[in-house]
Amino acid sequence: MLLRTLKPALAAALAAFAAAPAMAQDSTPADFARAVASLSARLGTIETGPEIATTDQAANAADLAVIERALDVLGTPAFPVDGFATFESVCEAVNRLSVRHGLDGVSAMARPPGSPPPTPAELQVLTAKVVALQSRNAARYPDAITVLAGGGMRCMVKHFPAITAFLAELPEAELTPARLKGADGMRRGGTQALLGFMIVLREPATTPANRARVIAYVAEVAAPLAGVLTPQMRADLAAKLEALPPTQDAGVLETTQLLKTALADTGCEGLCRY
């Protein structure tokens, strides 16, 4: 929603980040685009694509590795952030692949064409089935979901300065409810992602590699993401952290404390104001 409401004006309002030698700029973005296109073509859409487990797993892993390496340098001269150009080409592309993995198999739950809207009871049953499906897919595709879900959050955070600059330049009359709702939705999505990662860190089934990834992701995004949350949202998330299962893992404890420290800030600047 934020992209749809802000992109037309932001495209004209934002300048690209500092340029590096052309070869350094072109290589990583091009590799990223090729890997995204290759993986997206192989998996297809949620509605019509094959079950991911039946596709070429080696090719999927190779594309995912390229995507992960590119996300690691996003925001550097090797892969500059360029306002909504990269918000769309990078963040949205990664989020589409994340959703594709998380909802793999959901097409089997589709109601026949022409069916009446589901009743509240039917909707409740369907929602429970989707949640169960997401849990199943998280266990089936842990590496892909970790890299892609984390990548979407990391990409979003890298674009906070550009989004903040755009909103700050808008006349008050142009801070429409749709734009403000988009910013709020982005905050809430980031909050849910942070809480999800803190839960993943406490799951015995999480592999050491994915545990290390999540710890690095939280360290990267904790401060900037906490900074865009409202003080009340920070307090709510801090309370939820206190309710998580206890752990003796030193890395998890350190990461939890890092996030709590970021959430303890009571200021409200930048995107927090919108």
C-alpha cells in the first residue's frame, strides 16, 4: 500500500545514493535480478505454480545464495539503494518470493469459482488451515523462508531514510489517510517480523545456520526499526518479549537484550511521526 500511494511522487523527489564504479554497481544488481527471475520462473505463482518441493532444489538453493549475497551488500556502493526504484525491484521481489514459500500449497484451499463468500465460521476454519500450512512450510523450507523473510525486513529498513525524506517534504494536506495507513502497516509488519524472529531463535528445530542469520538480522534492523515504531508499539513489543519462553542460550539472550534496549527509546522522530 505504501508503494502504491507514494511511488509516483517519490520517483521524482528522490536522488540516487552516491555512485561507485560502473562495474561494481552493475554486477550485484544484475546477479540479483537474474536469480530472482530464475527462481520466480521455476516456482511460478501461488495460484498455479508447482509444489516447491517438486522443483529443482539445487537450482533453487543456488538462486537463493545469490539473493542472500546481494542482500548482504544492499545499501553499499556494490548495490546502491535508489528510492522506490529499489524498493520495488528488490524489496517487493524478495517479499513475493517469501510469500510464495510461506503459502506453498494454499491453492488447494481455493473455493470453487462462483462460491458465495465464506461465512464467519468457514473463514475461521480457513484461517486456521492457512496458519497450519505456513507452519508446515516453515519446517519444509527453513533456509529460504529465513533468508527471504529476513531480506524483506532488511530491505525495508534500508529504505526508511528515503521514505522519511519524501514524507517530510509533503505539504500537510498531502499526508492523506492512505499514506499514513501505509506507513502504519509497514511498522506493524516489521513488528510482527521482529517478534517472529525472536520466537524462531527459541525454537529447538532452528538450525545453527539460521540461528546465526536471525541473530545478525535482528542486530542489523533492531535500532532503525524500533525508531519508526510509536512509543506504545515499542512498549507492546517489549511486553511480548518478556512473555517468550525462557532460554539459556547466550546468543539469544544477547540479541533479546539488544532489541529491548532499542525498544526502550521513548523518542519519536522520523517515520515514527507519521
